Amino acid sequence: MGSSQLSEPFEEQDTVYAVAAAPDDAARGLCFAARTSGLYRSRDGGASWEPAYATLNPQAELVTSAVAVSPHFAHDQLVLAGGSGGILRSDDGGASWRAILLPTPAPLVTCLVFSPNCAADHTAFAATMQDGVYRSVDGGQTWVRWNFGLFDLRVLALAVAADYVTSETLFAGTETGLYVSRNGGRAWQPAAFGEELAPVLSLALAPDAGRGGRVWAGTESAGLWLSADRGRTWARCGAELFGESVNALLVGQETPGAPAILALATEGLFISRDGGATWHAHPETQATAVELTAVAAPAGLGRGAALFAGTDTGAVLRFTI
């Protein structure tokens, strides 16, 4: 494993809220950092960065709290970014943007996710801190609130099932619990997740949906939890490592039935290659003197793959998994 700090032409204490990269990062080197001072784009794997919103000529900093790259980016060049009061859409890889305002009072966008089949269904979801979940079925051009049954509109995390095209299943983590929708976000119901475990900060669903539908939920103060039956029952996962916050989760598939899991916790960055049964600390991230705030792994979680990590000082670090 190795690490390198990417160039940082930004102000100090400029928190990175989210990072995202094109799925074919090894070929294109395109990645994004959503920061307090706006959205930044790199076209060379993070060696250099540029303001992504330059074509908008913003008169002030556009605080950006979420960013997502289409899983079919090679074909649609689609990128979504979110902040306070709106979502920005680019269909040319971040070269130009169009702003879509959400209803007032302006909600803060906390998370953006695409349907795994967005090339065909053009579906994406946005979580907000004050206004629940928004859904788009035209690739992010228009958005509609879908909050029936969602009793807590302070949504911090979203995750879409790998078999969404048939199951229409997605989960939403909120300040007071966990919700599940099995009809594409049109209606929600509480998952059997104890209120004492909330808030839910991060979510991940196994890529092998046919094997019971495993769901991981990272909490603010109760560590990491795993459901092997799509949210019906839960058990503590990695209790020996995760004492409190699990701020981000990534999941990948290396071997059938044994997904790799990456967890960004208060105690550092950890990886499991057996579905969460055992965990190992990432040695390079343990040695960093800054707090990691966001992660992205554009080429998956295989050994030797690239990992981008945002920090609370504004830097973006690149590690090898």
C-alpha cells in the first residue's frame, strides 16, 4: 500500500464533504471534490485541480456538500452536485453546469445516488437535511419530493439496491432511524432499526443482491451494523474496531458471496474482504495527521486499486487499497 497527497490549491480548513470519480478512472483520471468553497475537478487522477463551476461565473462560493458520477459515465458524461437549495447537473463531465433550484425554504443536499440502471431508467435520488428525499427520472433535469411514510425529513444517507431494476429497493438513513422503500422511493416505511442507534450516517448494500440482500449501516455513536435480510433484523459488525462514528461506507465484489467493505470510522479507515466478518486497518491512513471525511474507490476495492480520501483541511489524499 502507498499514499500521496494531491495538489491543494485551496484555502486551509476547507472541508471536503464528498469525493467521486469516473468508474473508468484508470483511463480518464477524472475525479471531483465537493468542498466548502465549491466543487473542484481533476482530469489527471488528482495531480492538479480546477474550479468546476467556472462557467457559471458564481458571485460567491457555492458550498457543495454532495457529488455523484453516473455509473454509465463513459456513455452519458453525467455528473450531479448538490449544496444549499439546489442541484447542479453536467452532461459533459463537469465542463459546464446547469443549476436546478429546489423549493424554498432551501434544503441542504446531503447525498446523491444513481440507479444502477440509470442508462435505461434515468433515475437518481437526492437526500436533503430538511426536505426528505427527491427523485428524478430524467437524469437529474427535474426533481420531485417522494416522502410518503418518511417521518423524519432529515436524511443523511441513501443507498440503492444492486437489483433496483426489479426490486425498486432503496434505503434512507436519517437523524432518528432507517427507512426502506420497495417501490422506487414512492413510499417509505421504517426499517427494524433501533432508534437508540440513530443517527445513521452511512449506508451500503451488497452487490450480490440475490444472496439475501445484505445492508450495512454506519451510525454516529453506535458503530457499524449489518442486516442479512434487507433490513428486517440487525447485528453489530466490527464491534472490536468501530466504537462510535462510521462516516462513510463503500462496498465492492471480489469473490462471489464475500463482498469487500471499506469503512471510514472515527478510529480510521478499515477494510474487510469477507463481508464484514474480519477487518484490517489501512496502515497508511492510520499514519495521517488529518481527519478523513470522505472516500471514493472508482476502480472498486480490489488489491492495488486507487482510493481517494478527502480531509477536514481541504486536501485530497490518494492511497492504494
